[in-house]
Amino acid sequence: MNYLPNAFDPPVWYLVMPVCGAADQVFTEKRYADILAARLNNDQRNALIKVEDYTFMPFAVHLIIREVALSADMWWPAFMHAILEELNKKWPGGGLSWCDDTSERIADAEAFEHRAYELLYLPVWKGLATDPEGYAYNSINNRAKIDL
């Protein structure tokens, strides 16, 4: 894939947000996926960030985002806090928290393609689907209805 010069400026990030405190799947249930989608779509409408790709695993959110009005280090903590607050309102007994979240700046086309491929095939590697097109909560099927 050919990219225009400066395609990774503003910065692009690969973010992983695993949740702790849940015995049942979280992000592949519609009511919880809807919380994520609503916030991501709102942040995109307000031009804070741009979602490039996503995969919601049962216990983790994987995003590739592009900075727009806010840097990732300003947007991401506020996003995580807001999502966790909404999840705990709906989660039986609350008690969810983020654990071991990671971020990686994607600096070039090779890194972008590597992370996009990984994000796409993660459900297959984890045995949740036989191919990426068969997994509902990713950028291909977009069951969460995130503005891509």
C-alpha cells in the first residue's frame, strides 16, 4: 500500500485497553460495545481523534487512532476514564478497572500495516472466529457502528 508523504503526521497510535474485574465478556456484548462506539463517534464528530481501525475482544479494546485536535496523551486518559465510569454504571456490581493498557506510536507504513493485520487477525488467533470477516466487532463488519 502506498502512503502519501507525511501520512503519519499527525501521529497515529495503536492502543490496547484490557479490562480487569470481569468474569464474563465485556466488549463483545452489544450494551457495552455501544458505550465504546458512542464515545468514539462523539469524539470523532468533535474532531478530537479519528478511528482508523478497531477490534473489540471480549476483555480488551484494540484501536488504531489518529490524533486530530488532541494529542493521544491528552485524549486517551480522559476517554478511558469516561468509558470505565459508564461501564461500571451498567456492569453488575461495578468493580471493573483497566489493567496493563499499552500504547505504541505508528511511525511508518510498515508499522501501520503490521498493526492493522494484527488487529484484524487477533480474533482468529484467539479462536473467536475462523476468519476476520466472521468476527462482528471489528472494522470489517463494524457491528459497533463506529464512524470509519
